[in-house]
Amino acid sequence: MKMGSMPIAVLMQRRSVKHRWADEAWEAVGVVPDRGDLPPVQVLSQSPERDYYLVSGLELELYPDENEGYYENCVAPESKVFVLWRMQDGRAMPVRASVSYVEGTRMFDSGENADGVTMPAEIYAWLAGYLREHYQPKPRRGRQHG
């Protein structure tokens, strides 16, 4: 059961690279809350060396079975939004995003393209508010031997 959601837009980057097997590298480099007034794809800057574009239409969703992963991410030294993306029509397009550390790990382990980007303060506050209301960390027990 979904407990909360926030529409977001993802900042994608294309860089030219001098590499034997690739001419360019793609990555998600940022995330912002989407207030609903963004076009699906907005080119922010273009040059032969680097392009930036903003892709809207994604949603961060919170589910109680991922609470442990949300908590792990929230208390990490640098909280992240994890973005899974795929190449579509010659451009890297984000297809899923999550604030769960566990789901982020699954994205990286899937063999698909995924990046972890710094979580903006507004998204962090939203996630922390959700955790205060819906999650109680399990008490840590002493060292387990066995």
C-alpha cells in the first residue's frame, strides 16, 4: 500500500568523452521536486562537450515494506535519490527513482544504468517526516555470535 508520493524531475547530463569504446557518457546528476508545471523534457543547455536536460513525470513513492531502506538512506552521511535510466531515441531517460537504500542497491545490482544523486533538502524533509510518522527503528542488539 502506497503511503506517500512526490512528483520529481531528474537532471540528466551527456558528456563527450575520448574513449576507445564510447564517444559520450550519460548520467543522472540531480533531482528536483516537480510542482506540475514542467514539460516532459526540457533542454537546459547544449554544447558539443556537455548537454543538460530536465525530465519530468517521475514520482518518488513510499511503501511501508521499504521503511528499513528509507531509514538507512536518511541516516547515511550523504542521502541519495537513486535513479534508474535507459537509452531511448539516443538520449538517456530516467524510468524510475527511489529514496530507499535497499531499492537503490537493487538498481545497481540489476545491470541496468543507475545513479545515486544527492538528495535535495526538500525531499529529505519529506522523507524524514514520513519516517517520523511511520517508522520506528529496531533496537540494536549486542554482537551476535553463531
